[in-house]
Amino acid sequence: MPELRPILLVEDSPRDLELTLAALHKCQLANEIVIARDGAEAMEYLTSSGPHHTRSQGDPAVVLLDLKLPKMDGLEVLARVKTDDRLRHIPIVMLTSSREEQDLVRSYELGVNAFVVKPVEFTEFFKAIQDLGVFWALLNEPPPGSSRHAKS
């Protein structure tokens, strides 16, 4: 049985981070949740560079990516991941409060796997995160050949 891959959560809002973590923990997912608080830190994790140069090999099961981030925004992270042959197979879910059509269109042009607008209401937000966690960590089948990215 393949080992569980982590979920990379890229979020700079302390409130949204806390709510997202609570929702993911309530699902009782066994996946490790790795947190990056800006786009640059997310890229360092994904490329095993900077402070993440010694991390365990293996790509995350999914990246939950905020759109508005310091240092490097979500669209730039998405563009870099989807143009890197080593990373482009990683599913990315844009998780944002933006309802701007241009953000939605640009995200899909760059190859996002899903675009989820964060519900304002607490219980809706909680449910949306739980559904995302279960789908991407447990139900989604990664593409053939990506099993080399599971932890060994």
C-alpha cells in the first residue's frame, strides 16, 4: 500500500489557516499537512530548496493554494509548477476569496486543477475544506508514473 503523501497548504491569513487546519483535522486525514505562508516558501518546499532542502522526497498529494500571497502570488506559483516537468503533475487547487473572473480565467489558463472560492460563512467554509481534503487526499488517483513521488 503506498504511503500517504502530504498536503501542502499555502496560506498567509492566520484566520483562514486556522480554519483550514481545523477542517482538515476534523476529516481525520492521516496525511501530514505542510504549511507555507507565502509563495516563495511554497516553491522552496516543492523544489526541496532553501530551508526545505533536507525534506523527505515525494510530492504532495495536492497543493491548496491561496491566490493573494506575499513574495510570490498564487498565480506565479501555479505558473512555475505547471511549467516544471518535475512538478506539473501535482494537483493544485486555488483556494481563494477572490470572485474576480480574471483570476478564475487566468488560473485555468495556467493549468489549475480546481478553483474554489472560500465561502464567507463558517460552516460552509469548514465543509468545503473537508470535501477538498477527502477528495484530493483519499479519492483522487494520481496520474500513472507519479507513484515515484510517494515517500519511500
